[in-house]
Amino acid sequence: MDKLFSKKLLVLALTAALAACSGGGGGSSDSEPETPAVGDGGSNNGGDQGGDNQGGDSGSGDTGSDTPLPDNDPSTVTVGDVSTSDLGFATITATDITLPDAMVNAQEVYQLAHYIGRTDSEQDEEYIDIPIRSYTATCATDTDKPRMFVSTTLSEGLKASDPTYGSVYELQYNPETSSFDQTGNTTILKQCYETHGITASVDCSRVAVLCNTEYKASERYDVQKDLVEEYGTTWMKIEDNLDAVAGTDNEKKYNDQIWLMEWDDKPLSEKPDAYVVNKMHGGTHLGAQELLYVENDSKGRTNYAFSVTARVLVSGSHYSAGLTVIERDDWSLKMSGSDNRGWDWACGHGHVLNIRAFYNPGNEMFGALCTSDGNDYHPSPGLKAIAIKMEDSDSFEGTYNHVVPTTSAMISNGGGHTVVPVDANTNLSVVVSPKYIEDENMNMFLQDVLGIDTSGDGPFDDQCAAEDYKNCFFAYLEDNYYGGDYPLIARQGLYSGGALDTSSLTRVGIAKVDGRGNIEGNGFKWLAEDSDCQISDPQLVDLKNGRYLFGYAQFQCISDNLPYNRSYNKKGEAMRMLVPKAYYVMEIDADLNVLEGPVKLTDYGWGGLDEPMYLGNGKVAWNYIKNPTFENYIGGQQNVWQAIVYHSKSVN
């Protein structure tokens, strides 16, 4: 069989029409900062490195032929040893899992955005060496034998140019061993060069996954329906607008498709139904692709929703992000009119680096948390947007939560991670960000400008809101931008520096936001910060008993006394921003009080963009590589992973 889905990095040979784009509307711009010159062994992704041409690899291979796409193949998954760790307030069990057909996982795609680094920080794509994001879905969580479905992209070898394929496999929880057993229900999706978001119905009878496939792949495969052509907006149908890259190696690369593959009451080894749901995907992997499923809500609707960074070729090359809501009852989209659901473009001003979908069952609304490299609401120089946008939002760019330092889509330092619903009117929004304001400067501002008494521990942000500001943080930024006397912390250059300093130390915060994304009460509470180290890769999962599992990771530290260079490093240096030194977990309540922990995990971790899933009765499940910390790292491509279960003792 031909190697249809090679991930060989194509040399970008684009014209000036592929210039960087500006704000959410996607107009072209020449204002992007220039990327520093590439040093020895520079990137082989030439041209436009500082602008809009993110070189995320898509399936290249035989895109121009009439060869039919292959079907999915049956495969095997082997479950091995079980280890257990006692955290005091919880236990963790980890089961060795040999990936389908003992293949290794694919490495993360070139130039994917993480929170304190990007995979383009390595000069050579072969050196990225962290796992491409995997996804999990759980079901039957109200039984003693819940199940977990996993979407993992596999590789035929260890090189970035080796063919990659999507895969899905199922595991079942065994209450006798407090770990997972194999079910034999698995497949390798040769139709897909990657698989991403996965979801399952409550009873596990219906499973769906997002499949990345190639240019016009639907013409060479038996798809059930092309939702984009039938219901999509003009920009969603941009696949055939190739003029901007005609005659280049990228003519088809920037026109990949995303399919939704569904197994409805049949095993994974059978051929899934395929639906074309996106044609604006190709050319970049700035963030993750997540898939959600809601069956028979109070209005009788059954819906899928997915979030993805999107790219169009209109008077240049532009990208943002969309949230697509699919009406499964008749397999349709409602992209306009009074019953419009979702959007094709823009959530936050500028290029969208990350988009994370969520669903609040209390108000039955889908939404997304987005991080972008632009900011026109509080336009302080170098501070860019984190915004929440709901499926029926009348705001083009959503509601701003916070800002992070960014020089361009190439380099940033933080971002929004996820949103976890509490009730119909409350969500918890999780972000990574450095500190901007010294405490003494904030206190002086509150007293002198807003007349707020800072002698107590009261909710200052409520008083700031009374002054027509969303919270004290935004009030301070507004005053600063319009000539106030109170400074921001001077930022270390995001491209490089002699060594890491305090201005680039990141932390993890959580804010309560209402159903539209507006911050409530005290703004962000910074639950994880370190005066010496960068903190990132947060996780927040509802344990559904008034408690939440909160996790985070520690990365490089000032005391490491190593060069600080965020872009175009040789192997080893940039990995310090992509591979954690340590992982920590704690339990908190909905008011962000710490109930247990934090405690350091010695043997287990997670991917920075991954999201563990609730498994029922105080349990949370996920999967990741073995030996995930920097000191013990054995490489980001492995064929034996761990399926991990966190058991909170709060329910025992």
C-alpha cells in the first residue's frame, strides 16, 4: 500500500499573498514583528516564519491521485502490569497499555502552540519529541464498570516524515483491580493521518471521533454527507479557492478536510460512517480539536459540537477558529438566522492560538475558551486576549477574561486552558499567565484611584465592577493604557534572554465566570505559582461531589541557571518548556478553596493540552506516556503507555 499520509515537512514557497493576517476579521497586515534570524541548523520551514504560515504538517502523500482511500483496519491492544500510588487523599492506579498493533505514537506536529512554548522552538522537526495530543471519552460512568475510549495518532516510525494514522481503542474499568482491562474493541483508521477529539454516548453505544484527512478526500471515499457543502458558510467552503497558493507545493496542503467518524451501535473494527465537517483546516495546528456530544436535551436535540483552528485563503492567508454545532437528528448545520448555532470564524481579536470547547448542561449551551495574539479591548502593548464565546453570542469576539504577553502567533507566554461548568449560571475558567502587577502597585491604585479600602480581605473586584470595570485587573490595565501613573511589570523579551527571570514566570489561575463569560467576584485566584519556576499544563475535572481535581506541572526554573531562548533552539534547550520537571495534584471546591494537597506525582503525568475525564464515583481517567518528567524522560514516542485512574478518597 502506498504511504498515503506521510507527514514530511514541506518547504514553504509562498508568495506575498500569504502575508500575516490581522484581527478576527482576517484582513492582511504587515504589522507582525519580525522573527529573529535562524541560527546554525535553522528551521527547514523556510519563508514566513514570523507570520501566518504555520507549517503544521498534514497528510501529503498521494493527494493528487484517484486512488481510493483505505478503510480502517482491525488491531490489538495489550494490557499489562498495574502499579498503585497512595497520595493520602487519593490513590492512583496505572495500567501498561501497548498501543494498537504495538505502533508508537506520533510526535507532536511542528509549530503547535503550548502555553509556555511551541514545538517550533526546536530547529529540527525531528527533535520535537513530545507526544501529539491524545483524547479520551468516558461512558457508563453510573455503573461499576465504566469504559474509556481513546483517540491516539500512531506512527510507522520515529521520524516526522513517517506515515501516521489515527486510532481508537476501548478499555473497561475493573473494580476488583481498580484499573483497566482490554476489551478487544479497537481499530487503526488508515483513512486518517491524525485522529483528534473523541466522544461517546452515556451508554457507550455511540462513539465518534474527528479524523484529519487530505485535500478532497471525500471524493475518494464513501462519505455519508458533506455538511460543509450543504450547509456551510462561504468561508467554510474555501477548499477550492487555491489561487493564493496555485503552483506551489502547498496547493493542497492548505485545503485538508476534517471528518466526523461515527460508530453507531457497532464495534470499532467495522467501517464507521463518515461526515465532512470542515474544509478550512489545513496548514496549521495552532491548537487542539475537541469533540463534544449531547443526546436528547430538554428541547429534544441531539448534537455534536467541535472546536478547531481554521484557515482561509481570501486575499491572502488568514486563520482564526470556529465552533461548529451539528444537529445529528438530520445531520445539518444552522450557521445563520435566528436559530444560528456556533460560528465559523473569530473568538478573540487576532489569530487564535488555542480554542477549547465546553458544554454547560445547566443552560444547555456550547461555548469555547480562546487565546489569540491580538487585543482591541484593553490594547496595552504586548498583552493579548483570552476570551469566552458562547454558541449564540452576538459578540464577534466573545467576552474577555484575561490577557497574556504575546509578540505574535509564533511566540506567547500563557493562554486559556479549559472551562468547567458549575451550574447554569457559573463556569470555572482556567488560564496560564505571568504576573503583570506588583501587589504594592495594585494596592496603591485601588486606594488612590478607586478609593477602595485595602486594609481587609474583601472582594475588591466587586467594587471595581461597580466602577464599570469587569475586575480590578482590567481597571488597572485601563488606567495604565490611558496614561496612569501605576506601572506594569517590565516583560522579559519573549524570544530570548540571557536567563529566565521573574517577569516570565507563569502561574495557573481560575476565575468564576457567568453564563456569558463575564468574570464574577474576585477575578482570577492564582492557585499554582512559584517564585522560581514556570507553572503550566493545568487540569480541572469535576468529581461531581462538590470537589474538583486540579493538576498542574512545573517547568524550567530561574535556579536552573540556563539560557532562556524560546525559539529555534537545538535539541534539549526548548524541550525544557515542553517537558515538565514535576506534576502536582490537589482537590479544591467550587469557591476555589484548597481542600487537599498539593502533592507531587512521582511516576505519572499528562500531556499539556490533554484533558482527563470523569469516570464516575470520584474517579478520573486519562492516558499518557511512561516516565513523563524531564529527569526521567525516555522520549516522546513510545509503544507502551499508561492508562491512569485517579481515585478520590472523598467518596469512600
